[in-house]
Amino acid sequence: MDGTAEGNGDVGAGGAIYDYGDIYDLIYKGGGKDYGFEASTVAHHIRKRNPGADSVLDVGCGTGGHLGYLANEFSHVEGIDYTEGMLAECRKNLPEIPVHMADMRDFRLERRFDAVVSLFNVVGNVADRDELDATLASFTRHLVAGGVIVVEPWWFEENFTPDHIGSSLTTVGDTTVARVSHSVREGRTTRMDVHCVIGEPGKGVRHFSYEHVMALFRQEDYEAAFTRAGCSVEYIEGAYPGPGLFVGVRRGRGGRVMGSDALRTHGSSTGRR
Ligand SMILES: C[S@@+](CC[C@H](N)C(=O)[O-])C[C@H]1O[C@@H](n2cnc3c(N)ncnc32)[C@H](O)[C@@H]1O
């Protein structure tokens, strides 16, 4: 992706695509999004900062595109998502991985993790900076001291390309999906109008459209949210195609960034594929 809105999944007011996890997979997995490479890149950044990391929570896990690969790297993985259509597809794809319906802005699971990741622009689905703060605070609450956060943000005010037309045409098996989107900037949000045409034997051709509004922050807004949540933060550009990655480490007492081995609260458990 190159500063455009294309490549994003879509929730916003309509949220249509997230009601159809199978169509979402067709568009993105079927379209060649390299979940395996992305997950191994994320695992590398986690291990670099916390070599003993063993457990990972994927926030906004969707249909589990990264979760399946992360489960090959870490002993215990779990996911949360806010849309039943995506979770249903995730459970179908990865029945052995626990996933929960939860809102990233305020969730409470019963355990903490060595890493919390949130990939493919999930965190752009907030209304404003207060919600971004609440989201990062929720992530940090679920980390052991020295635990790592990896966030793939939405595009920044600095690099978003307005008036962009995105398009993809994907065929998997005998089903074809055409997706065309138009993105504009509206104040401190982006609005994307998306149209999907699906052709499938036995069902014919159907069409749906929806609007997806996401928050547009500056790089420094994300960094400030990490800092306020009690984490260090660095921005890594070009880790893989997309808007880059923020990687933070939860500080221990006294503001020191600590290795998680000293303070780990959970050992390994199930989840490896
Ligand atoms: C673009 S998709 C990314 C899904 C997955 N991470 C991937 O890479 O395929 C965005 C996901 O964020 C989820 N989402 C949106 N708002 C959320 C919220 N407030 N809490 C948790 N998940 C949310 C959506 O349901 C959707 O599954």
C-alpha cells in the first residue's frame, strides 16, 4: 500500500464486509496478502525486545489471518474481535485457537500476555484521541512488564492520499469478487465508499456497498498514546507493505523498560498449531 486507503478491511457505520468473514478472506487472503510474512516480521520485532516471549494476544484478529501463523511461533495465542461475522470465520479457520468477542477500547481478559499485537489498521477504528488512549491502555493492561505491543496503524495525516480509487478482482475456486473503493479526507477522519460485486455459481451475482470512516492521526499522536499508556515506542517504516509498525515495550516500575522473563505471570500453554 502506498498512502492510500486501499487494502484496509472495513467496519465503520455500515461494517458490511465484517459481516461476511468468508468474503473478507476471499478478498485479502485470496488477493495474496502475505499474512505469513507479516506474522514472522511481527514475531521478529517481539523477540528482539523480549526473547522469551511465549504468549501473544491479537487484537482485531478478524478471520485469524495472522493468528494461525503466530501460533507456529508462540506457545499460546488468543484473539479478540468486535464483529461476530469475523469471529465465526476465525473459529471455522482455526478451531483450536481461543478467540473472544471484545471491544479493544475497553476489554478485560483473565490473563496477561508477553505481547499484544493489532495488525491491518484495526486501531484506526476509534473516534478520537481519547479512544486511542483507552485502546493503548487496554493493550498495556494485558501485558506483563517488559511485554511488547506491535500496532500497525491507519495512515497518518502526513501520508494519507485523498481522492484515491482502489480496486481488486479476486477469484478463488469458482467465486469472484470485485471490490472498488473511493477514499476522501473529512477533517480528522477518512471516509471510504466501498462497492463489492460477488459472482458465485448457484447464487448468481450480488452487490453490496458501505461506508467506512476511520480516524486520521499524526504519527506523534500514536506515539503520545503509547507514552501515556506507560510504554516506550518506536516507529518502523517499511517493515512490510502498509503504513508501518509501532513497537512499544511496557515499562516496569520506575519507568525502566524491563525484560519480561523477570516478571512473567504466565507460562506456556496450549495453542501451538
Ligand atoms: C481490517 S480488519 C483486520 C483483521 C485482521 N487483523 C487481519 O489482518 O485480517 C479490522 C478488524 O478490526 C475489528 N475491529 C474493529 N473495531 C474493533 C474494536 N473496537 N474492537 C475490536 N476489534 C475491532 C473488525 O471487526 C475487523 O475484524
